[in-house]
Amino acid sequence: MSDILIRAKSLSVGFPIGSGLFSKQILKAVDDVSLDIEKGSVFGLVGESGSGKTTLGRALLKAVPITGGGAHYSDGEVEYDLENITKNQLKDYRKRAQLIFQDPYAALSPRMTVRDIIAEPLEVMGLTKTRQETDKRVREIAAKCRLNLEHLRRFPHAFSGGQRQRISIARALVSAPNFIVADESVAALDVSIQADVLNLLKQIQSDMGVTFMFISHDLSVVAHTCDHVAVMYLGRLVETAPTRKLFEAARHPYTRALFSAIPSLDPDDRGAVQKLTGEIPSPTNQPSGCKFHTRCPHAIDHCKQVEPQLEIDGAGHAVSCHRWKELMATQAA
Amino acid sequence: MTALLDVENLTLQFRTDEGLITAVDNVSFSLDKSEVMGLVGESGSGKSVTAKALMHLNARNAVYSPESKITLHTETGPVDVLSLKTPKELNIVRGGAVSMIFQEPMASFAPAISIGNQMVEQLQLHGDYTKEQAKRWSIEMLDRVGISDAGKRFNQYAFELSGGMRQRAMIAMALSTQPKLLIADEPTTALDVTIQAQVIDLMKDLVSEFQMGIVFITHDLGVVAQTADKVNVMYLGRMIETGPVRDVIRQPKHPYTQGLIAALPKLDDIDAPLTPVPGDIPSPLERPSGCVFHTRCRQVVGDVCKQVDPKDRDLDGSHRVACHIYTEEMA
């Protein structure tokens, strides 16, 4: 077992909604999530929109307030408790934890050259002392992301989607972070380019030992990129496992439904899938018991009343479902 | 099979400050009733521009070549789409016999008009409906596409609906005029996979029920495999490969199509390395000479690729490819 970089314990993030003085409601975007992210691994987070995966990623960057539980960061040099981190600690944490956004068209300022975009974090954080030092660092990182000197002088509008995403990656890497949250970083790209960016991320992970949290709604991308995968539904973790385990034998009905919804490349393999009906419920009006019961084809009365707990086995495969053993048995039979 | 649409030698350029930019280059295809055609390609390949040409909907700076011809076969006889001029004439291809579903349903509904009023408005524009009839038919259509509580949704606004709901409402609206041809421009790209699966199912049901032809634009080959009867692959405005969906996906002939399929992450072999198509799609201002794909091709056969534009080759009746590899072999 290798070291844990980030350990979340019963982490919750809630946002107050409604403006009534006495009727403050809390929207629980992330609800009681516990997970361990190993140093140097790629941790995948999947789920539909509204499942809370982006909020969880931001909570681990301390970009949204943590309202319950906590997360512990420990990289060997420093240790922080993110739920009550001090201002000075947070300043240091920002250098160690970075974010890559989804839309490379919106994430880059159109009025800055690529060099300035990549250099900005260094200047803001005061990581380099002279301009020469900054330039040297920028060139190193740019080369890693396959951007040449000529590229550095241009403005973002001159680049294609894949190149822009490489610029965003360079910007995130320039402060030499230990932890990067990549939030749907390939969702806006064409498949031909997507493969290129995924390969680049993998290479960076192995070259620089960066730990990634990779947020995506695309299970096939996650399968190829991540070492460990967590599936979220309405703010809760419903299943988490090493990638291979999850893809060989998914236990939660929701995970299996996600798999079967992926359109197959085989034209004759049409329609033989178990379709999920309905949509993810609104987080302000959450179902009782197991949150998935409203869409689950296997729900029984017990599911509507009692919330299942995450059960973990020796191999690190955890699932929160009342009936998973039963369902796996009937499937095998 | 009855022909529904014939596109012949469609060439379309845009007049810009930097000169004429070729967006679609000599594209021909045809579509029958109840047939679904997938139009695949990267961003910048000209697939959306081709689709918009079917509704004569491209911007004013679009220049069609004199050889370009789009014929839509309607009950009242063939319509030469590109010769339509006045708004009244254009009505037939804009909502009458042809409807379009866009990628981002939030951007395609007017935010300050209720869904219902938008549906009624277009029905009255295209058909002989009283307001009452139009309302009843709209609610029926909303119900038909699986929107629960359609009567209530009819009075709601686009922002009150979830993404999947909005796309269903968009489909209901596009189909309510009972078009012969439906153009779906990336209709599931903005949706979650679970919702995407529902929308794909819905569209398949509707094809068989209404006997429409569908031009389905997407960059997702999985979605194409699940929906289309035949596929056209486009690159920089050229149609580089076309054929029945099984042939094109199982035995792709063009190096670009092969590259697209190799770049897809596959679930049955998660350790297989991902192979990107090298490089980026060139800017339309720097259109490569010869074969438009030669700058990124791994299988260039020689100078011929850089100099000569490959001709469309018929491989076996319906599977066609434009690549010198096959011309060489045949010669």
C-alpha cells in the first residue's frame, strides 16, 4: 500500500438556498463522502451532471467551503487539514493543488499571450525571482506539454481546442503541484485530440509524479486513464473500486446502468441494454432511503426507507446497496 | 425505397476578409425515406455547414458553386432548395418539410416565451391550425416524447426544464410539423450518457412511426453505430468515406476513419493504448493541396497524396472512399 495524499472523511459541502429569514434550506451537494487518494495515482470520479463530482473536486482544492467532515492533505513535506486551514497555509496549498478546467475556450484570457498565461501563476505566487527564471520555467513546462517557443508568443485564439487544453495543462503544472483536479478536461475535445491529451496527462503523471483527480462523465475515458474510480450519485459515493475491479464486476445497479448506456461501437449490438428511466432528482428534494431507489429497477420497500452504508471488501471495492450480493448472484446464475 | 433527398456536387465557400474559405467541397449524397444517415467528423470538418445548406440556412457570405444542387422530394413534387429565395418559399425547408434539432437546447428556445407558445407559433406558421388545435397537438407531442405532465410543461419556460427534458421538448417541437426530413445536429452531445440512451431510443421509435429521413450529425462513432443506417465521414469539407454503417465501422478503409476508431477509448480492452490522429485539423485558410488529409496521414503512399486530389472510389457498390491507397491498388 502506498502513501495517501488526500484522505477525505465524511466530507460534506452544503450551499444555503432560499432567502427566507427562518426557512434557510441547505442544498447538500456533497454528502458524507470518505475516500483515499493514493500518492501518484489517477483517481477517477464519475457520475451524471448534478451528482456533485465537480463540487467534491473543488472541496478538495478548498475552492468551496467544507461544511461537514474534513479532508487531510499530506505530501511528505507539509500536512494540512483542509476544513480548518489557515490563510497562510492556504496560500501554500494553492501552489500544491491545481485545477484544469473543462472548456479550454473559456479558461484562457484572450488578451494575454500564451507565455503570460503560463507565467501568471508563478508571478502571483512569487515562485520565481527574476524574469529570466520565470522564462526558463515557462519554457520547460511548455516543452513538456509540446508547445514550442513560437507558440508562446501567440494569443489563445490562434490555437485549436487540443492545443488550448495543452496550454491549460501547462498553466496548471507550472507551480509544480503535487495534486491536480482535471474537471472534464477532455469533454470538449474531438476524439482524435482527446486521445492525445489523455496520453499527455498520463505521461505527466508518470514523469512528474503528480496525483490526479480525474472528473468525467465518460466511463470509457475513465477506464483508460484512472487507477481507481469512484461513482457518485446525488452527492453520495455509491461505489468505489480499483478500475479493473469496477469494470470487470460493477456491483451497484447505477454503475451497471451507466455502463450499459454507453453506445456500443457494434451496430448489431442495439437495444440489448438495461436502460435507466427518468432523471437524477433535484438535490433540494432528495429521496428517502437509498437515493437511487426512484430510478433503480431492483428497488424494494427496504430501499425506500433505509439508507444503505458503504460496505468495503478486502480488495478495496466498496458499494452502498442493500441488494448487491443478491443481484450479483442472480446475474451469475 | 423512395428517394427523399439528393445532394449533388455541393460546394460551399464563405467570403471573408481573408478571401474565400472552402467549407464544403464537392459533396454528394442521397437519403431515402425512413433512412438515418450519420454525418461524422471533427469540428471544422464542415458537417454542420452541410446540414445548414439543406435548409438554405447559411450566412449571407456563403457562396454556392453553380454545380451545387440540393433536391428535396416532397408530396407536391421535387423542390430545388438552393433556388428558394423569399421567406415564404423557404418555409418549406425551414420547419415545413425539414426540421432541425440543435445541440444546445437551452440556446435554441427563446428564454422569455413559454415552451407551449413557441410550439403553437410554429404550428400556426406552417399549418392550418387554430390556436386550440395547435395547443392540443403540442401537448400530445410533448406527451409522445416522454415528457410527464405535458399539460403543465406546456406553460413552462425552457429554464425550468432539465437538460434531457429540454432536448425532448426540442424534439417534440421539431416533429410537431411532421417533417419529412429531420436534421439532428449533435442532439445528444450535451446530455449525460443515461439521458443520451433515452433520447436515441426515442428518435429510433419516431423514425419508424413517422417514416422520416434523418441526417444525424455527431462526432461520436458509438452513437452513429447505434442509430444510423449509413455513414458519411467528412474531413475539411470533403466526404472521404461513405457506406453502410456496418461496413464503415467494422472495415473502415480511409486512414482517417481508421484513426478515428483507433482513438476511441474501448471498454472491452482498457489496457490498449489510445492512438490519437497525429496533429490538428488544418485551418481552412491553409487548405492542404492534393488529398486534404495528407498532412496528418500515417499511410501516405507518395507524392501523389500531396499533389493529386483523390477521386471517390467505389469499393463494393455502396462503400465509397476517397484515398490514393485504393487508386494505386486498382491501377
